[in-house]
Amino acid sequence: MTTTRNADFPALLTRAAEAEVTRDPSSVITLLADSDTTGGLLTSYRSTFAQGAPGAPAHFHTRAAEMFHVIDGSLRVLVGEEVKVLEAGDFLLVPPRTHHAFAAAPGCEADVLITFTPGMARFAYMRLLERVMRGEASPREVKESSERFDNHYVDSPVWNAALGA
């Protein structure tokens, strides 16, 4: 028996050539689908990290699971208190409230599809990060937006040690 879910939104096709892109000195983020275009089901974007790209510091989300699918390269990820390296083709699901962080693995680039479910308003967050990198917004705005974007930064001695190695 097949179960069909009624959708409150039309099918969504995001053409690569038409997708919005945000950048910082070490990564390119291609915005694919945000919660407002998916009926709240998911948010998805593709992040391409250069060698040495810092990625995201330790943080957690209270309401959404975050999924990582490595398209190419290698991604170093903190999950709880453990650091793992994901290779091309690997998939990782991080449940809500789980501390995590990610960056290109040492000496590697990484091309990663990142998806949140349920969807979260992440595109506005990515635009804010880009404005901070360009000096058009204060890092304080990122800290003050933690509830709005459900992105809560934490200190992780394990991640700090991994980055220092």
C-alpha cells in the first residue's frame, strides 16, 4: 500500500544556474530549497568548502535534524563528543539537540548537500553570515539570531582540539 501525503505547495525545481549563491573566502553555498518553498518540510543547500575552510563551529538545533551527504571530497564532523571524517558518498543524520560542527577535512576540499527537516528559515541565516564576512553586519547579529534561526553555538573542547591538530 502506498501512502500519499497531501502537499500544500507545488513541486519545486531549483536549476543550478538560477540558484542563489552566498560566498565567504573559503566556501560557496548554493541555496536550493527553503522552508517557505517546501511547505515547511525541509531546507536544503549545497556547500562547497575549499581546503582549510573552517565550516561551522560547534552548535545544535532544538527543532530540526540536519543531514549531510558528501558529494565529493572529505568532511570532518563533530557529532556529540566524537569527530568523524565523512568521505564522498557518505551520509550522516544529526538529530535535534545533538552538538555538532563541520569543516573540510585537513588537506581536502568538500562538496556537501546539507538538509534540515523540518525546514528552517536558513537562507536568511546564510545571507546574514555573508554580510558579516563582508563587514556589512556585526558578528553580534549572528549571536542575537540564535532563537530565530534555531542555531545555538556551544563550546566544544573536542572540536577545538581537532581543529588545533
